[in-house]
Amino acid sequence: TDQFLSLYNDTPEHQYVETGIVALDDKILGLMQGHFTVIKAPTGIGKTEVMRFLEYNMLQKGIPIAAWHLEETKLRSLLGLVSYDCKENLTRRDLIDEKKAHDRVVKSIESLTKDENFYQFYLGDGQGTEELLEQIRFFREACGVRYVFFEPIQDVVAGKNEASKEEILADLSVRLSKIAAELNVGIVTIAHTNDDGDPKYCKMIGQRASVIIDLSRDKESDDVEERNTTHITVQKNRPCSEEGRAGKMRFNPDTFTLREVI
């Protein structure tokens, strides 16, 4: 009993943070600390933008996070968050100049990074799973972040042959799930999928995830709004058990942001 009470009392009061997507929160409550969450979809569906929405939601709530988007520069990732903050497309320098928005961008960056709540990181050439795990541990223990976002998981093993990728990704997935629980940090990643809808190169990614969020979008639809609408489905939900359709998000090309469609 004493051991249980000690563990119970040492557990932070807030184990999850709502995503800001009402229909998704109805299923998963929010992004869970201590758990490994995978957002999966084929290429070009809008996974990165959904992750950016989640990151911005965290920062708006004053939650310390670390983020890495391998397919973007650090500046592009930051300007994506600025676009949410300013509610207009400020993702490129020419747009900032055209809209004479330099001062607003600076003010937004100061707001987003206040109180040292936002950290960007990356993996350099030759770095891989060990360095990623070390950075997660550093950001949690030294900086106090509650969530680490990175994507895509498959690029952590870039340059390897397919057999090696499967082995390394399986090991990484196991270790990510373990370090999330050990450090009570929420780890959120993106996984590209194959034609069968499974995480590319390695099914273990999904098997080790506590929560799997699947995204789909009809890029060929004749309806413009439907082409810009991402549908969300919870395919695995170990903490809460609720699965199924979990709402949809619509991309606004004018502001370069997503919003939930009720």
C-alpha cells in the first residue's frame, strides 16, 4: 500500500493535455504524458500540419515542448507556428515582406518562445536512434518539457537498407515506448504508411504505440473543401479504449492553418 501511495502521489496531476480538436479529445482525452503516440498516413495527406496544430495548441496552453521536423528547416517550422499565431500565411520571407509583417512576426516569435517553453532540435548526418533518445532525455530532465514531437520516424534510419530499417525501427519503437513511461514524457511522432496502411518498413511502430491516429484525405475530390479536409480516425487507444472516427480538420490555403470542422 505504501508503495502504491508513493507512486500515486508522485504522479503529476495532469497526465494529458487536450489537443484542441474536440472530436479527437472525445476519444483520447488528449495527448498523454508517459505514452508513445503515432500519427500515420500516406505521403501528402497533411500529417506535418496536424502535428503543427498540436504543437501550437500546447504552446498556447503554456506547455513546454521540444519539436523536430526533418522535412523542414527550423525557420519554416517556426514560421508555421507564427502563421497560426497571426492567423495568416507568414510561412515565407517574401510573404512577410509583402505584407510588411516583420514586426508582427518578431512579436509572435517572442510570444511563442517565452518562458523557455519551446525548443527545436535536429539530428545531424550520421546521428540516429541513440542521439534521438539522448535528446529526449535531455529535454525532459534538463529543460522540463512535457512533450516531444518529431517526424517522420522512418527518417531516423535514413540511408539503411530495408532489412536494417525494420530491425532498427523495431528497436527504436520499443525504446521510445519505454522512455516515455520512464520519464513520464509524451512522445508524438509521424509515420509514413505503405499501401496496406501500416507504418512503412516496420509494423512494430504501431504495435508499440499507445495511441495511433490515422489521417486520410481525398486529394482527387472535385469538391475543393473536401480536397482540403483531413479526416481523423483513432485506430488504437490503449489509455482510454475509445476508437473510431474522431473528427476532421480543414486546411485554409490563405492562412496556411488548420481548423476543426464540426
